[in-house]
Amino acid sequence: MVSAITFALLSAAGGDAFSALRDNPQVSERTIEHLRSVYGLDQPLPTRYGKWLSGAVRGDFGESISFRVPVAGLIWSRFTATLLLGSIALLFALTLSLSLAVLSVRYPSKALNAFVELLILLASSTPRIVLALIALALMVRLSGSTSNEAVGSVMLTFLASITLAIPLIALFLAQAREGLSKAMNEDFVRYARAKGLSEWAVVLRHAVRPALNPFLTLFGLSLGALLGGSVIVEAVLGWPGIGSLIVAAVKNRDIPVVMGVVLLTSSAVWFGNAVAELLQYLNDRRIGLGKTS
């Protein structure tokens, strides 16, 4: 359904990959029509979508019109670059958010709570384009102090990952702190304290696990946010990932690349949701029993 809607919207936008050639007086209309015929752009919408879908089922996503390479190889090479950024960003956001959430319930001081609330406010309200521009400014300044390409690549990876992670920190931290705060007021936590367990044991062994289910749901949905945010971050910072590729493909009306990216990202979002449901089941087996009943 996603692929069909995307294909229809791209066709309804008007024009194609060779429309811009009409502005070139050295290219004849006959040449343009020949190119459209070679790539099947002169055929009706249902026919073009049917051919694309039959090829996609076999793993053949066609050839990029603008890059002149197979779409599958092009997308996979770019996706691995985005996957690297997303993995680092996700790991950083999870580690920082869970650590601050645990500390805020273990040491409920006004200063720490104020810091957490300020961090959530700033991370959630700052537009990603602003974060990307700040990272770009830092990158330009830091790159001027070193001529080592390897160091520059590491700095770019780090800044791009942090830029992707900041909005996730706000979501994860707010959810984790709220879940842990509710869990700390439950009867089983009071019972654990009454048994003489240390406060760290109470928090880590008894409060964290029931607070994880809503957090895991948010974790699954965060993959879509990562892929969406990568468009801005990669375009601004010049990272050769899936985000910058989709921008170039849409600009050039490269339908095979756009369709391949849409199919891949849709599958990634589905996979993230499936992983989140599996983790919820492993964390609380009653979820699976409840669904089967």
C-alpha cells in the first residue's frame, strides 16, 4: 500500500526525470521522447507500477536514472552509512536517558530534577535543522584545527550522531522518568524496601522492569524518527546516507531510487515495531498471554 500510494503521488506531481531537458535547446523533443520510451516513462501508470512491483518482488529494483547504477546496490551502500549514524545515536540516547532517569529517582534532588526537566525542554523544542546547523558550525571550526582525514571523519560521525540523538533523548528521558516514578510508588516496591533491600537494588531489580514496556514501544517507533531526521542531518552535514540520497532522488525525479528508499524505510519501521513487541513480550510474558486470550 505504501509503495502504491508513493508511486501514484510521484506520478501525480507531473513531469519526470527528463522534463528538465526541455530547457536545453541542444536536446530535441525526439531525443527526450526516446529516453522516456527507453525507461518506460511513456507507459500508463498501472503498467509502470506493475512492472516495478513484479521486479521488486524478485529483488530487482531497476536502475537509477540519475546515478546509472542498480538501485539495490546504491541504496544498500547508503543505508549502511545511515545505519551507522542511527545505531550510535540510538545507543547514546538510550544510555543517557536511562542513566538520568535512574539517577533522578534514586537521588530525587531539586537540582537534578531541574536539570532533567531543562534537558527535556531544550531537546524537544530545538528544531533539528538548528541542531544540524550548530553541528555544521562546530565541524567547520574543528576541521580547521586538523588536517587528518580520519580525525575529520570521526568528528563528522560523532556530531551527526549526536544531532540525531538529541530529539530522542527528550522522548526517552521523559518516558523513562515518568515510568520509573510511577513504579517507585507501587506496592511491590514498598514490599522490596520492607525486606531490607538496598535502594539501588529496589530501583534496578524491581522498578526498572515494569517501567520498560511503554519505553520499549517508544523505542520501536524511534526508528521512523531516526530515518526522518536523517534527511535533514545528512543534507546539512553532507553525510552520504539514505537521507541525502532521497533528497537527490526526489530533486531529479529518479522514481526507481525513491521507490527503493520508501520500500526500505517502510520495512525498517515495521522491523523496529516488531522488535519492540518482541522485547515487550520478553520483558513481560503476560503481554503475549493477554493477546492470545
